[in-house]
Amino acid sequence: MGLFCMKKRIFAAGMLIVLVLSLCACSLPEQVSEWIFSEPERLTDDRSVYEILQEGVLDSQEQIPFLSAHSEQEVTETYRSLLDDHPEYFWVADSYTIHVYDDGSVASFCPDYVVAPEEISQIQTQIDAQVSALVSEASALPDEFEKALFLHDYLVQTVEYDSEASDHITQQQQTEQAADASSIYGVFINQKAVCSGYAKAYQYLLTQVGIESVYVLGQGISEQGTEEHIWNIVYLEGNPYHIDVTWDDPAFEDGESDDYVYHDYFGLTTEQILRDHTITDGQDLPVCEAEACNYFVRKGLYLESYQFETVRQIIETAVAQQAEVAEVCFASQAEQQKAITQLIEEGRLFDIPIIDDLFPEGMFYTTAETPFRITFYLTD
């Protein structure tokens, strides 16, 4: 009978910056510092708040005027929407200072910029160099599922979760590293990011291959506790699905990363994501109910019930394709436990000749409860 070595997996779920004068990418701040003006000149124009803020950000304006016909809440909520819509605005932070009149209307809005205006073009050129070939390759794939999967896997394979930046954010430290890790700059230039950086980069790439996506603000729940978190809802073949790239890029307790790409959080329903996530109230989000573009369903790795012969076929196919792993996902914990008991505890996995030949002394495996997955590693 083979020996099994369990690799315990933990997920790195990053928090987002929350500053005293901040618009956290996960939630609006409870308080925003205000400077009260009694009698300044009130400047307005006919453009929408969105247009005024967008022009200001594109021009890197230190103070964005013409907002006195609008309330503080309207301006701050619109600013959040602007940044959610445009992950490509890597030069502007989520934080800001707002100046208001006595009656609560806005005198001016001052974004915090993390890149000097004269450097934006050069950095954009660097990002384009990273992205152009990638987008071209993704665009050639046959359907939206494969495009989204390819871009998901690219981010998991090339980006490292920035635990140090996450610590800065948790401690409310305004550092350059934290700002970079929260943007597409961190992903494409530094190859290091926290959850907001992953989500922004994924949306940025999806947009360029014609796939719609939106941010989801909420919390991730793990053995380490509950933390503010951000991920994506992605529209594939006409239906919305939750995809959490960050939590498919795991770290282990010793701080090492796993080179393998997980797909536990690719194409989940709302019911499934809520097993270990919560969604912040007040977001206009669709309810995700479709399952056709769930990774395990689409790849034929999802089983309603445990059957040894079906698992054997999945493993033999993975070996024949020279895959790094063989995965199987079950509809319930009870069916997963049946598989664990028979395949692992009773050793029936080694009744599969190819496994007994390749791994006579045992093999590595991992299990997960969200979803109910078992992964067998087919490489040393």
C-alpha cells in the first residue's frame, strides 16, 4: 500500500487599503475627513459627476472642481464606481481628500496619485508589452470559457501574492508597495499583488478579449479568520459566475507557493461562493445560478456520486495527457468522504495499475471542502 503525504493548504486572502482619508476598494469609509468652506465661489457645470471625476483623473488634477451641485455621498460613491470600471487607471489610488461646504455639497475632490503624470505613458508602454501577446493568444481561443480560463491561469502562474504589502494594508500603512500591489502595476510590472490587484488585472484582461466582469466586495472566511476581500463576477456565455483568482493562487503554512493552478473558485454560483465568502450589502450584483461554466463541470471532473471506475478513468486520462495533477470534485461532502475512505484510507488508489507503477511508495494529494475536491499530484 502506498504512503500518502498530506500537503496542508492555506489561502492567502488579501485585505485592501483603508486609510483615514480613504475609499477602500472593498467598502466606503465610515468617515471621510472634511474641510469646511463657508463662502468660496461655487463652481458647477452640466457634466455628470462621473464625467467630471473621470476627466480629473485622466488629467491627474490635484483638485477636481465643478462638483458643488452634488453631495459628498454622490461624489464618493461615483468615484468608487469610476475606479471599479477602470482598472487601467493605475496611477490613482483609492484614497482621497474631499472638501465640502457647510451645506454638505462638494467644493472639490482631491484624489491621491501614486504615479507622476510624466511617468504614466512609459509605464503604460511596459504594461502593454506584458499584455499584448497574452491578449492575442487568449483571443484566438474558441469560446469565452477558454478565454477566461487562460487569463485566470496566467495570473495564478505569474503573480505572487504579496504578503508584505497585505501586512502594510492591514496596519493601515500608506506605502508604495501597498499601493502597487493593489493595482495592475503590481501585477504586470512587479508580478506581485494583493486581492484587489488580482481582481483589477483580471477585469483589465477580460475587457480586452470582450468579456464583461464586475468587482465583488466582501469578506473571505478561512482558518485564519475573516478579512476584507475582493474578487470578480464574470459573464460567460450569457450567465454570471463568481471567479476568485486570488484564492486559486494558494500559499502553504511554510510561506511557499504552489506552482500548480487551482480552479476551486472558477465559475461558482452565489450559493457556492457563500460557503466561505460573504458579500458586502448595497452592491447591485446578479445572483449567479448557472453551473455550465464551472471548471469541474465543464472539464467533466464533477461527480454527483463517488464511483471508483469513473475516478479511475479521470486519473488514467490525466496521466496519459501528462498532466501535473488529477482532480475530481464531488457534489457533496458525503460523496467526497466515500472517495477519501476508499481511495486513500483503504488504499484502493493503488489498484489503478498506472498509479502503482509510477508511485510505488506513495503520492501527494490535497483535499478541499469548498468545493469538495481531491487532487492527486502526478509529478514529484
